[in-house]
Amino acid sequence: MAVGKEIRGKIKSVENTKKITKAMEMVAASKMRKAQERMRHARPYADKIRNITANLAQANPEYKSPFMRTGGTTKAIGFIVVTTDKGLCGGLNTNVLRALTNKMREVTQAGGNVQTVAIGNKGFGFLNRISAPVVSHVVQLGDAPQLDKLIGPVKVMLDAFVAGKLDAVYLCYTKFINTMKQEPLVEPLLPLGAERLSQTEAEKKQYGWDYIYEPDAPSVIDELLTRYIEALVFQAVAENMASEQSARMVAMKAATDNAGTLIGELKLIYNKTRQAAITKELSEIVGGAAAISG
């Protein structure tokens, strides 16, 4: 029964793997709820800054922030790439990195050059493997990202854009749609377009105040726009983390189900093998008894 012993060992191994994937699925489900709450709580902050900045910009049409400059070339492009620090989350990172690679190929084929900022260990490793220029990076953000860890890498891109070294900056991340669906996005971050600072009529009434600027309007507007861009990046990180936990929960559930199916198949093979061995032994006994009696 050496074959039967080997099959029993495989069944035990798959059962142990199933316990691990089931535990990881439950942990991911718990973290997913917290990540979704964190993602939703980050949205009002960005909305407040957007509305105040939009109202200030309309109140001072003679000043245009460098973050909103348009009409330049698109030869130098920056990418802020948001990925996960850990794996085992299905094709989440693969999808966003594929979208990033396609966009970078378009830029290089048009004669442009790229710079990247990596947020997350998987994206940082990928960019190093393809020899993409990484000007800054941050990894190991944990389950609860902190804005102060993101400010440094983001500021590198903002300073390069203001200095004219970059013509545009794109934000690459995975947007959380629902538990079963996450969408990889490569969307423009800079220059800030009019659609990002657009307001509804209700918002215009709510934020239509007169302001006293200290020290002056340009300084206040630029500072608010910087905070707004940082909030957009933080929101992208929060969305990506919610997507990560959702994708990991789904992947671990699929792994658990597959392990259960494999255990059933191995048990069936084991039973057939055992039954064949018993039948063979009985046949040998009957044959031996017949030979002796004959």
C-alpha cells in the first residue's frame, strides 16, 4: 500500500493548505471592512479642499497656479505607481502594472521620457526589473497608511512639475468598485484640469464666501492645491488597499474551494486504489485456496 500511503500524505498536505487559505480569507475579510471604512472617511477631506480651492481660484482669475498650467509639450511624463506590499491577491498588481506598461510604451514611442515614483513593494520591484527610472519610493505602509509617509515621494513629483522638468503626472492605482470588481486606472493628476475643480450649483452656494488672504492669494491657493493633490494620492492608496483586501479574500476563497475539490478527488483515487488492492488480495487468496484443493 505504498501508493495509498503517498496519497494519504498528499491529502494531509492539501488539508493543511486549506486551513491556511481559509484563515487568510477570514483575515482579509476583516481587513477589507476596515479598509473600506478608511477609504470612505478620506473622501470628505478631499471634497472640502477641492471646493474651497475652486472657489478661491474663481475669486482670483488673474492668478493661475503652476499646478494648473496647460499648453506645454508632453515629452516628460511622471508616474506615481500605487501597488501592494504583499502578494496573494490575484491579478490586482498585474492588471495595474500592465496598464502602466502600455502607457509608458506610448510615451517612449512618441519620443518622450518617463520618471516614476513607487508606492508599494510590488510596484517598486517591477519598476526596477524593467529598468524604469525611479526617483523616489515608499514601501511597507502597513494596513493603515499615513499621509506623512506619502508626502515626501509625492513632493518630488510636484517639485519637478512646478520646475518644468515634467509636462504631466499620472496616477496609477486600482479603484475599488465593489468586493468582486476592482478597476486598474492610469489617470492624469497634473496639470489639474477644470473638471477636477468643477463645482455643482449647491457647492457654489455652500462655499461662496469672501476670503481674507494671509499672506496673499497665490500662496494660499498653491498651498491648498498641494494639500488637494496629496489628498488625491492618499485616496488612491486607500482605494488600492481596499481593493487589495477584497482581491485577497476572493483569491483565498477560490484557493480554499479548489483545495476542497482536490481533497475529494484524492480521496476518490485513494478509495479506488485501496479497493483494487483488497480485490487483488482476495483474488490471490481464492487462487491459492483453489490450487491447494485442486
